[in-house]
Amino acid sequence: MATLRIPDRNVTLSDPSAVRQFLDKRGIFYERWSACGDFPSGAANEQILTAYNYLLKPYMEKGGYRTADVIRVDERTPNLEGIREKFIREHTHSEDEVRVFVEGQGFFWFHMEAQDDEIFAVLCEQGDLISVPAYTKHWFDLGTFPKVCAIRIFTDQAGWVPHYTNSGIDQRYRW
Ligand SMILES: [Fe+2]
């Protein structure tokens, strides 16, 4: 279950409805998903997509999303530091960044220019679906001990290209 933290205000939200309401007010879609049936840790990508298909299919149809895949990052991932570096710098995308957390965890950081440059982070864990709206400044921290498996949902994979802001703001915040 996601936890939300606003470091500048020393606020932490862990109540599910409070987290959802906070994100909803800022145009960030969040909901809880659970798999249909069990699958083992480290299951094949196809098995994961099949287990979530009953939610994935209607979500994709409704939102006009065309493809979904599974990303897995842990300490055995080749070029881990390169991947960490790619995710952890503030950037935007020209399409929504939709992730369903299947295993492990990670920290999505948001920089809301429309809300007086408010900065907050969401600790995403198993069962959390979060959709970062297109053109929203954000970054993703894998944490000290990277372990995450997530479904990615795309309108067009080309839209995922990160456009870096090079603001350096990402270096001022840690969970
Ligand atoms: Fe991103």
C-alpha cells in the first residue's frame, strides 16, 4: 500500500483514502490492483500479464493504451547503475507513465509546478497502480536495495522517452 511523503511540510500520509484523495486532487490516477490467482516470485512476464489481464484489458481499452510489458530491476540487473541514473533525474514524458507494482518497491517523486512547485514522493508497493500524467515533472528512485517488478502500460512506447530538465532538484530530496 502506497505511503506518501511531503518532506518540505514534514507530512506523511499512509491512510489509503487520504493518499488517493491527495493524488486525485493533483490529477494523478492511483488505485489498488490485485492479481487473479497466485504466481511465484520471479514468475515469467507472460504469467504476470495473464494474472492481471482481467484489470489490464479494460483499463487499456478505456484509456486507449496499446501495449503492456513487465520490467524487473534488482541487484542482478546488468548496468544497474546506468538504469538508476536514467530514472533518478527529473524528467517528463509526452505520454502518461503508468506502472502497476507487482513485487518489490520504488519511490515516485513528483514536482508539481502548478501547485507552487510542491514536491512529494509516493512509496509504491505490490498492488499499487499509479499513472504519472504526461508532461508532469517526476523522477523514480529505486532505493538503496533495488528490487522492483512492475507492469508498464503504454499508448506508444516512443512516448516513454525521458526529457530531462537538468534542474538538479532530484538531488535535494531523498525518502
Ligand atoms: Fe518517467
